[in-house]
Amino acid sequence: MLSASILSADFSNLEASIRNCEQAGVDWIHIDVMDGHFVPNLTMGPFIVETCKRITNLPLDCHLIIEKPENLVRSFIDAGADSLTIHPENNPNILRTLGFINELGCKAGVAINPGTSHLVLQPLLPFVDLVLVMTVNPGFSGQSFMPEMITKVNETARMIKGQNKEIRLQVDGGINASTIIRARQAGADAFVSGSAIFDHPDGINAAVFALKKGLG
């Protein structure tokens, strides 16, 4: 499952960027929402989700890298988000927030930063459809993959196997034609890529082909 992160897209022609991803065989569109507080960058809000929904029928995978995500859950779902992923690092009421996401008919995910132990996921797994292991520190696109995160991906994959439900294991950060192989071998089955798709010298089609080739 390959998700294109539009944080790296050409926003002067976002529609063309998304349609090219769709035609190239991308499975999801990934939208990184940052508020300038939880991470030092300010990006997209519900309006961008609405815009993407008008452009494509691909599922919209929204990663809320923000303070107090519970305050914006309804806005993003109303805008068209198909899944919402939130962080435990800044959310003492995360179980309530995950429950609220599910009540509104949206898939719920939980993401952990490189400095966060995978063990925090254990009590959350019964309530999520997706786990995201960040392989860079969130905030900016174009960062290099952190190889030391492979162990965490592997440990998280083993933890997920103990659940009696289907949970996707997603990785995000520095995912390219080389690192996607390592992440897949560690147990990931969903992959977010931004700059490797949108900044590829031979274009989006070539980028997606190379990434999917790495998935076998």
C-alpha cells in the first residue's frame, strides 16, 4: 500500500500532481497536518482535504501532527478524511479521541515519533486500524530515513500480529526505492513517500514504478 505525501507536491498545480499519482498507481493520498506547536511547521487544514476530495477518489490518509487533535477531528472528517492518525505524545485522552474518530465512521490510526517507545502502542491497538512508525522526526519533508527505526518497525509488527484484527503498519520518513525494501522486510505493509515521488528526476510515473518494484 503506497501513499503519496502531498507535503512535497507542487501546490501551484496540486490537481495535476494528485491526478498523476492516481494514474501512476498510488493507493492513498497522505496529508500531513501541522500546527506550528507540536512540530515547528505550519501546513494544511480541512480546506486542503476538501480540495483533494474534489480531485480524487483515492482514500485520504490524514496525519494530525498537532496539539489537541480532538478539537479538529470532526472538521477533518466532515472535509472528507478517510482515516485520521493521531499521536500519543501530546494526547492524554487518546483513547477517547480514537473512539470519537471511530464513532464518526472514520478509520483511526496512531503514530509514534522516533523517540517514542513502541510499547505505548500496546493498550491502543484494539482501537486502531493503522499504526504509523515515523522513520524521521516529523515536521519537514525530504529528511533521510533513520535506519535505527527498523528495529522498532519489526517489534511493532510482532506486536500487531498478536491482535485479533487487521491493523496496517505504516512507515513515513525518507521512504525511497531503497528504504522501502528494508521497511517491508521489517514488517511494514503501508508506505508514505513524498519527495521520492514528487521530486523524482524522471517524474511521478517513474518514481511510483520504482517504489512498487521495491515492494515485489
